[in-house]
Amino acid sequence: LYPVLAPEFPAFAVRPGAAYDPAAAMGVLAAALRHVPASDRWVASWLAGFLRTTGTWAAARGDEPLARHLTAEALRVSPDDARSLHNLGVLVRATGDESGAIRWFRLAVAADPGYVRAWGALERSAQALGRPEEAAAARERVQALGGTGP
């Protein structure tokens, strides 16, 4: 669906054939951030999820810098959002910074010990960095949570 989605606040619009418009993403970022000062934790969590999704949209469109920016803003709104922490790790790993990525994955599993995708990402990064004990512990957690290996 990402090729036909265009960011609008508080959701996305379906626009088949729409051109990629990073300015629209920045507009929804500004609109979302206007609501933060008056937000309780539930609204802040929703706003962070919206920004994280917009970051995922940007990443799917190949705009890694915008994706990182939107995901970082999601974390600013909700610092313990495990999915945003995980997504930032994925974006950092895509730049080749496995050490930086593993830090984000560790934060993600600390925020939500039941988040299987983050444990799997931690396993892969630990393996890539030559940390077999950490990789094995993460793999065991994935299996205990009912997930599958890499």
C-alpha cells in the first residue's frame, strides 16, 4: 500500500499514482507535534505510532533520512515506544552501523520484553558482531515467545 498512501493528519490518504511528497510528511509531523503539549499518555502513544508509521512510509519510499527523522520524532513524543526504538535500529543497521543498531534493539527489548521482532533483530546484530552468547540468549527469547529464528 505504501506507493498509494500520502501522509495526512491524523491518517493517510489513498491516492493512487500520487507522487512522493516529503513536504507532506513534514506537514503531518508539524500537525502531530502541535498536539503533544496537551496529550495524555494514550494520545502521546497514538501520535508516536502515527509518526512511526509515517517514518515507515518514508523508508518504504527510499527516503532513509526522512524516515530516521520521523522515527526520532516519534521517540521524542513517546520515548519508551518499543516499535520506534526497533525501527530506528533497523534504519541505523541499514547504514552499516551494526553496533549502533544493537543499542537501539537492546532499548526496544528493555521497553517491551515481549516484542519478538526486536529480539530477532537483536539476535541478528549480536551474531553479526561476533557476540554468540548474546545472540543465543536473544534466540532463546524469540523461541520462548513463540517466534521463529532469523
